[in-house]
Amino acid sequence: MAQGKKKASKKVSRRSVPKKPAWVDGFLADYARSRSVAQAAERSCVTTTEVYEYRKNSEEFDQAMKDVWRTLIYDLEDNAMHRAAHGWDEPVFFKGEVVGSRRVFSTALSIFMLKANMPDKYHLERQVADTSAEEQAKMMRMFLINSAPRALEAVQEGPEERNGIAT
């Protein structure tokens, strides 16, 4: 080689593609089934550390894990939406025996799903921040009228008449 000329070095990607280990396909199937990286790793006879190390070094495996995660989240969302809309049966006990069931609905779950899926309509904090002080006062009055009639009465009575204590 002539002096002054350097041999051209090949650019090596920091994330070189390692050979696919034998456990990968089984792990991904178990991960989708169990919804747990730890359980899938145990069933595949690898450690979670090995799983995450391989994920760091394999874009294909990283994408496959993201795809499984996305599917799990969609399944969870579907389940939550179904429970919010249709409720679920809970057993009714009498003297330690199941005597029937009752349909239960979660108002909190319904509110959460509405806020998550229709934020412009159901995020009160955002609505309040975007409204004038006069509109905020109207919203508060409506809340008190609809949700807490006794609280509205207490506000209208004044501090000296609340709880029967004169101040």
C-alpha cells in the first residue's frame, strides 16, 4: 500500500443483525398468549435479560415485540370498552352460597373510556382552561345544581348559617 493512503474502512452499523436464536418464535407466541415477557422467557428457557439484549440488537425482533404489545393493548381496549358498555356479572352470595348474579357497570371505566376516545368533549380540565371566567362560573353552577344540591344550598346560605353554627 502506498504511503499516505489508508485502507477504506467499512462502516459497521452499531446495531448489527445477529443470528436469530432458536427461542425467538416460541417466545413471541408465548408472549402473545401469556401477555408477560417474564412468563414467555421462562417457557422459552431464556432470561428476560437475554430477551431485552437481543431486542436491543435486532430491529426485526424489536418490531415483532412492538407488534405483539400493540395487539395486547388493542385487546385490552376492546375488553374495557365492552365492560364499560355491557357491564359484567358478579356473583351474589347468601350465607356463603352463590344464589345468583347481578350485572355491574363501572361508571369510572365509562368516564375513562370517553375521556380517552373523545378528549375534546369529555376533558373538563381542557374545557375549563379554554373558557372565560363567566363560562367557568356557569359550568360550576350547573355542576352544583346537578351533582350537589346541598352544597349549592350551603353556598347560598352564607357562612353564618352553615351547619347551624353562627359565625
